[in-house]
Amino acid sequence: MPWPVASLFGVGAMTGMVVHIGTYSTEIGVVVESTVRTDVGGCVNVGKDDCIAHLAELLSKDQEVRKQITENASSSITVEAIFRELATGVLDDEDRSKIMIPLASGQKAAVVGDDGEQEEEEGVLNVAKILATGDTKTIQQIKDNKNKKGAAANAAALAAAEKAAHDRAAQAAAEKASDVQTYHLASLNIDVKVGPVRHRACEPLYRALDGQQYGSSRTVQEGMTLVMKNLEPNYRQVVWESIVLTGDLARIPSLSYAITSHLNMFLLSNPDRETDEQPNHYRILKMPAGQLRSAFTSEYYPEFKNASTNVAPFLGASIAAKAILNGHAISKTDYNQHGPAAIYLASALE
């Protein structure tokens, strides 16, 4: 049973795309009606190890973190090794909700309100919007424009916008100060506090880091789109509607949303336009809510309730084994060693 089929089977699908983020690479498999399209799949040379190396470098540049480590580091352990140990601990922490991977710049989880611009009063610029975009040249022009029409209104708006910007900066600083998590360093036997820098841990997956010792010049989302170019157009949209992330990093709840948010640049600009060549939307598959039930065995799997999709391949193989072997299950230990081929070991016990 191929792993992409097992992964989709675990979330109740038979057609879709499985993105498996491994240690050193990310495998992308496409399944159409329970058949793996080996002529369509691909691989991107970036994985969890690149994320560990990237986070270790970021932590080494964080003054607060570096101070905590250098004060306790011994000569027998290099500081670089300690930063890597800490980075590994951050990504391996059981509570993966401590890491919140940001969405692509300019993308939101939901759009509130309409997209129409309010008509601006003549002579009065939208200073709040200018401040938000960081257009300092325009701000300076506003300051120098006191003798022109609307100068008084512009000055009042500028003052209000600058106050709002200051308040937002103060709020952001307060949130940053409170956004701290504690991780244990076994080599030094100390607890280290790590701030918002940890949220950047998975950047090598969705940001091109060409020329670095880690990462790749090709991102995971680019690999996904290149794979789909080899698939017949009439299957593309249905596959885009069934994306599953697997691998250890899939336990980070926000990662699948972050990676797929970078796919927006490849979507149709007009979602109402119909074409088979380019998708107009995508959908991320999660583990079914509530108690999982196999349509083949009518059996419930309560232990997988609220689980992340990193367990989807094992669940899919387990469901298949019980259907094939009259209820005989495969163990997680056997699956970890042999993958879906563990079904053969279970069949030997029949």
C-alpha cells in the first residue's frame, strides 16, 4: 500500500496531494482514485533538518537567548552545538501550539467586509493607510504641505495616525514581551526562555534560501505547483481540494495553513473564472472531527480524535489492515519500521 494512498485513506479521501516533510527532503505524491501517479510526483530538497539549522542560527543571533546560554555554557560543549540542541528541542516539543507559523505576507485567514475603498474627501489623504505601508516620503510631503488645500485636515489626520501607530507599536512590544516559552536544555541542565523567533523555524520550507548552508532555492509550494503541471488539467482542481501534510513537522497546527497561504500567488486572480489549467482555490484536509469511523470496517478510532495529520499514513494502513485481515490490526512499532508494508507482517499472524 503506497504511503500517499495510506495518508489519504487516513483522512477519508481517495484523490489528493500528500506533502510529506521528511528529515532532509519533502516528498510530494499525487493520488487519483486511489492510484499513485508516479509520473506526477516530485521532491524538494528541504526538510526538518534545514529548519533546525535555520532556527539554530536565528537563536544564536537572539541576544536574550545567547546571554542565557553563554552564561551557563562549559568548555566541553561548543556554543553552536547547544544552539542546535535548543532548536531541536523547540521543534520536538510535545506542545506544538507554541509555534505559530505566520501566513504569507498580505494573506489573511479570512476576509472581513468588502474590498471596496472608501471615497476619500478631496484634499484629505488616508494617512493611516500611508503610515501602515511605511511610505515615509508621502508622510514628509504631508508635513510640507501645510499651505495647500486640506492642510489642517491632513495635520489632524497625521497626528491621529501617528498616535495610533505609537499605540500599535506599544501593544506589539507588550505582546512580544509576553510571547515567551520555556525549553529545557539537557546538556546544560537549564531552562531557556525563547521569544517570537521560534515562529520563524520553518522558513526554509516556504522561503527560498539559496546560497545558505541549509534550505533550498526551491520552496515546498513551488514544488507543489510544478508537480501539478504534469497532471491532466481535468484532475487538477479536485487534487488541489485535498491537500494533506504528513511528517513530524505536520504536528505544528499552523504549518499547513502557512505553506498553502503561499499558494495564493499561483491561484486565478478572478475566482469566478472557470479553467482546468489553473486552480481558483485549494483545501487542506484535516483529521475528521469527533470519533473517526472506517467506512470499510464500521469501527471507531477514538484514540485519533483531534490528532494531527502526521498520523494519517498509519491510520490509513491500520484501517486497510483491519479490512483485509478480518479485524487484525498492525502495531505502531511495526509501522514505524516497515511503513504500510507492515500489513504483510500482520497477515503472517493470521
